[in-house]
Amino acid sequence: MDFENLISYIVSSELQLTIMPLKAVFIAIFLFFFLALVFFIFKTDWLRFRFLEDIFQFFTYRPYGIKRLIKPWSKILKKINTGKESEYKLAVIEADSMVDEMLKKSGYSGKDLKEKLQQAGLMAFINKEELLGAHKIRQELVSNPDYQLDLGQARKILDIYEKALINLGLL
């Protein structure tokens, strides 16, 4: 079979009719996988984290997801303005938990904030000693319900936690 005969056989309607069902099957398989790919890209967070995160960080000069931290932090700060000692204590406990959680998400391991800070080393935090002192007060608040916490002390502790969050690049 020479080249011209091969070409004429390929374009012949006889061969086209024989492979038509095969074409239909392959087109259906292609459409199924294409639609599945589009569905999973938009249904999962992959697209958002892969592309939108970089775009957001480029234009805002802030880490992606920062809005999720600003709202709880502002709630913590509002508790200071209530004038109730119980709210001061709760604000300090929540701020400590927030910093602890952010350290955990940053890859530091340990059972509490103190261990995570020790693992972080000296260079990770400018105010490491202050942060350890604030954590010690938080531990005292949890273990001793009669511990007295005034507004000035609560604001100072929250400033320490705020510095730590800023140091982590989260506020």
C-alpha cells in the first residue's frame, strides 16, 4: 500500500463510519474528565490558595487571611473597654490563646505557649521575656479565680500580645 492509497483510505467514509462510535466514546471521556476537573478546581480551595492568595498579598502588602484575625482581635480589645474585671481577664485569656494558636500554625510545637516560645528561640520575638511574663499572668488567671487584674495591667498585657502578633506578621 503506497502513501496515496493510505491517505485515501484514511479519509474514506467507510473508515470514518467504522471509527465514529470510538470517536464518540473518547469525546465523552474527555468531556467527563474536563468537567470533573473544572468542578473540583472551583469546589476546592486549591484555586484560591494557589492564585488568589498571591494576588491578594501582592496588592495589599499583607498576608492572606489577615481579616480573619483582625475581627477576633478587635473583639478582644472591645472587652477592655467594658469596665468589668471579668472581661479584662477573658480578654487576656483569649489573646494568649490566639497567640498560642498562631504559633502552632506557624510550625512551632509544644503543649503550651511557653514551650512554643522556647522552641522559637531568641530571634523569633523581640518581646519574648514580656510574652513569657504575660503568659505567666494568664496562667495565674486561669488557676486562681481571685487574681486581681486592673485595666492598666490588662492593657499592658494586651499590648504585649499585640506586639507578638505584629512580630509574626499577622496584625
